[in-house]
Amino acid sequence: MAPHEGLIHPKEYDIKDSNVELIGSDIDHRVKYNSALTEPAWQDLPQEPGLSIWRIENFQVIPWPKSKTGQFYDGDSFIVLHTYKVDTKLAYDIFFWLGSKTTQDEAGVAAYKTAELDEFLHGVATQHREVQEHPSDEFLALFRNYAVRSGGVRSGFTHVEHEPREDVLTLLRIFKHPGIARVDSLIVHEVEPTWQSLDENDVFVLDKGDKIWVWQGRKCSPMEKAKAAQVVNDMTQAKHVDVEVLSQLESRSKIFVDLLGGRDVAPSTLEAARPGRFAKKDVDEGVRSRRLFRLSDAAGDLSLDLVKDGRVDRSDLDGKDVFLYDAGNRLWVWQGSEASASEKAMWLKVAQFYVRKIQESQESSEAYLTPISKVAQGYESPAFLKALKV
């Protein structure tokens, strides 16, 4: 029998799928709340502003070490709770983050447990779906350093983070994301270990197992150089190997390109785009016109109807229904306090259905990556209120 014959491998989650459905009936609310009361992860939630992070491991919600705050793996799903104060009261943002190679099981557990945590917090939190390729500015702003590495834990399988090996190349791209106001916020993103991943604007760290190389693009910033030094320091604490730093302005920088298979490539021609949403785009690229839809079952059947095309403000919202607000590059779901259980239950399914339809219409080739967030009437997050004012 072949080594893998007979094994059932977990299916990777397709971000374009809309099969993560939350029920939302009164009974379901009670079930979720009672379930949350026995969930160990929710028993010691912070009573002060800060971050709490959990990773989904074999259907369990496992606390993520504080020392790894901001570090994610493309094979995993995470839950991030941001606790902050509005006046004298605590407010909450709950993000479920889906890696590009996470499994359907992990994605489903992350979505369900996010809803359960919101229930435990009495429904006052803002829920966010974040995907690796297109994290929102609000999510990135939570971390001084945001890193995405290859690896993770597969549901039902022993699959830990990659350990450095001499026969495996690991290439990290380090850069400042211009869309984040936080000046000290930097991105560390693992990319394909090939010369086609190099660019003159950033710093790259290559781990060959027996030696670590640092390549500084000619236009990289001092802050990016400093972050690369910190990354290398962390790597050399785990193993004692030599480190060599090369600047693209040096003729010797060709060594770095050669190590990545670019022996016939001139270092001056390197211009790889940054991964995912970090790639530079035209101002209007991927941004849709603003639209407001009402999700209502007042007529007997659940329907989604366009109520406004263009600028939206709070007076357009009615507490008796659920509204989908397409802000152009982000989808908000606003739940009225008097909305029916069926309207509230369908918010994620309808939101993902809407995004999928936009994707299929080719109105936006990256529509399926759109961040999705849900807010409750009376507990609107600052980001939602800002989106209405823009």
C-alpha cells in the first residue's frame, strides 16, 4: 500500500465558499451561551484593554503565546479579541483570521467560536472575517509587527510549524505597509524562495539552514533594516549560524540573487510586487461604489433589496431589519436591535453570498477577499462609524 493510500486529508478552506452558516435562533443563542460557559478559552478574558489570541488546533481553541503576538501561519485559523474602552465601558472586536491554506474544519470552528465568544460577551462585540491575502487596516493596526509564515497545524493531523532545514530555503520579505498610520508597524511575509520574489524597495532574509543572508534593497528604509536585524537575531537565538548582510548597491549582492536561482539575472531588474493586498494598486482598483441593502423577512420570505446607491448615513438604517453596507472595499453587516432571529441568523451566509456574486460577475477579481464585519445597533465600532462618514 502506498504511504498515503487510505488517508483522508483535510480539505483546504476555499475563501470563496459560503458554507459557514450560523443558526441564530433563540434556542441557538442559549445553546451558544451555555456552551461558552464551559469553553476554557473564555473563562479568563481580560477586563482591561488589550489583545487575546487563540489558534484553532484539532477543533480546540488554544491560547496563543504572548511572545508570538502578530505571528500567523498560512495553514491555520486564529481568533483575535481586541478589548478597548469607549468612555468608561469595555468594547470588543473579535476577528477570525483564515490562512490561505487553512482547512474547512479550522475555518468553520473559528467562525462558530467567534459567534460563541460574541454570545458570551452578550452580543455587543463587532465580528470580523479576515483573510490572509487581504487583512483590514483595523486588524493590521493591532500589531506592531505582523508576520505570516508557512506551516501550521492541520485538524486531526500532526503538522507543526516548519523547522529550519539545511535542504529547505526560507525567504522572508520585510516592509512597511504604507496604508497603516502606525509608523512602527512592519510586515514580515514569507514568500517563494526564488529571485522573482525580490524587489529593490524591501529587505529580504534568506535562511539556508547553515547560514542566514540579509539582502537590503537599494530603496529600503532604515526601519526595515532594523526590523530585519531583529528577525535575524530571533533566528540566531534558536540556532548558532553565520549571518551575512548584503546591500543591493554592492556588487557582491549578486551572491544573494544567485542563491535564489537567478544566476543570469541582473540585480538592478528586480521588481516583484508585494504579496496580496500589500501590492501597490491604482487608487480606484478593486474599490466598488457604495451600496446599502436591506435584509428583511417582513413580507414572509427573506429578501435582500437595494435601498441606496451612493453615500450612506445612519438615518438610512432601520432597527427592525439587518442591513448590508458595501463600503467599496469592505462589507459591513448592521444588525438592528429589533431584527428577527432569521434575519440575524443569516448575516454571514448572505454576506458571503453577496461577495461571491460580485466575484462571479467579474466586477472585481478580488471581491472574495473583501473583509466582512458585523456590528450590532447601539454597539457600533469606531471603524463602522468612520465608514459611514467617508
